[in-house]
Amino acid sequence: MIHWRHADGKYSIVWNAQVLECGKIQPSPPKVKIVSGSLEFTGERFTPECEREIWYEHYHRYALAARWCANTRTLDAACGEGYGSAMLAQSAASVEGVDISPQAIAHAQQRYGDLQGVGFQVADCTSLPFGNNEFDRVVSFETLEHLAAHDELLAEFRRVLKPDGYLILSSPDKATYSDGQNTVNEFHVKELYRDELEALIKRHFPAHRLLGQKLMFHSAIWSMDGVNRVVLDQVSAGIKNSPDRITQPPMYFIALCAGEEAILPDVDGGLWLFDDREESVYQHYHGEIKRHIAAGGIIAALEEEIAELSKRPDQAMLPRSAWWRRFFGKT
């Protein structure tokens, strides 16, 4: 923790890469591991070196899509760093990853190019270098919001899909992602509300299913003999209820889009969970709690010291560095 006093008498506190100033919170960027050979994280494209929440969101989408891409020829449109194409390749017959960034594709080729059944090339998703009806699946996560040509994008996805293939795409819900958090993502050109997204899809795909995604905190109780059903209990203001659906608004939508209903996978009533063995988000939560408790103790001690000094005018002119020297063990 670092804190200082401005000329106007107000204080700022920097804690865990977040700035709290005059009551306004600016969210910190995701924590990123520095790994040799990794693609630089600029905020525009996710990289696997990002940790915790953003890692969960991105990997969960591909983990779920991999189930639906088993034994198929799959296009990963706007593949970015290539981690998703590599994951899809674990179940798909073949995966072609495309991205408009030459830097991202060069990195993907270097890091994942040796994997069997995976190829990468530079391409604009609104003008794909493939013939009609080439792919069983098109996967495109977090692409729509980065360009304005939405209709051109979906028309191109429909063109390269086989008649019995389907599209799997994701897009942030503007109502929750931007309006609800009062934030602006500088890399997003055009975000959509749910009705706008569904209207766009219907112009190109007669059939679709919509899923919601959000990182949430739950307590889990499960049978040690295996799990075959899910029950949700919720308590609010001391009142318990058992809703038949997730009541929180989604942060992202995942849409499955096809030429007819019979092509789409059965997702009715589905709930898909995701975690990592290390429980990184949970461990981070506990670490933050410990740090905040420790910070509370430090602040309480400093406030007590200030209160004592205010009672002793003879101490008022002592060097103001005395407290921080003690805090850092420099007495």
C-alpha cells in the first residue's frame, strides 16, 4: 500500500493496482504473468498469461465449445493468441484459426503450430479466404463488439458453414458489461443489448439458442458418488427460495446459430460449470481478505497514533516521516 497527500489536502491510496481517488474507483487491468515468448497483453486481446477472473471467462467458453466441436472441421474466427484453437483441437478433427493481426497469427504459429490438425492464417473475418460450406462449426468469441460491420460478419460466417453446421459466438451484454458497471472498453466499437443481438442473429440464422455467462460466487454441495442433477437455493434478506433459473443478469451472451432448429445441440435447462484445480480465483479472494484485514489493523494503529499526537501540541512539529519509518522497520 502507498498513500500520499495532494496539495488540496485530499488523499489517494494505491492498493493492489487499483486507484481510489475522491471516492472514484478505476478498475485495475488483469494480472498478467510475464512468460518468455508470450504475446504482449494490450487489453485488446486476451492472452493465457492473464490470471483469475478473465482467465476463467475465456477458457470456460472454449472448454464448452470443444464439446460441440468434437470430430468436426472447425473455424476459430478472430482466434487472437491461438490458445482457443489449441483447446478446440483437442476434440475437433481440424481447426483453422484466423485473425486480422499478423502479430497474433505469427505468435500462434510459433506457439501452437506444431499441434496436429491446427492451422493459422491472417484473414479479415468479414472477408474469409474459404469457399462456401467448408466448416461444420464456426467459433467466434468476443468478436462482434470489436467492429461495426455486424451483418457482414454474420453473413460471412453463414457462407462458410455447411448446411448442417452451426455458429458458436459470444458477445458482452451491454446492459450489464457497460451500463451496469459504468465502464467503457476503449477497444469495443459497438456493443449490443440482448434484443439487438437476437435481431442481428435472426437476420442471418433462422434458429438460435442463447446462453448467459457470468463469473459468480457459489457454495457447492455434491454427492461423493457422482453428480447427475443441480439444485439452486438462494437467500436474500433472510428469505430462502429455490429459483428454477439463474437470477443474476449475464455479463456475456453465448449464441448457438443454425439454419434450422434440428441442427442445434440440446441446451435446454443446461448449466455448465468451470474451475481450475488450483482454485486460483478462490485463493486470490482469501489472499485479498487477509491483506485487507492487515491493512485495517495498520490504519487503526495510525489513527490511534494521530489521535494521541493531536493531544500533544509539543509533538506536532516532529518530522512527519517518523510513522512510515516505523511502518517499514526503519526506526
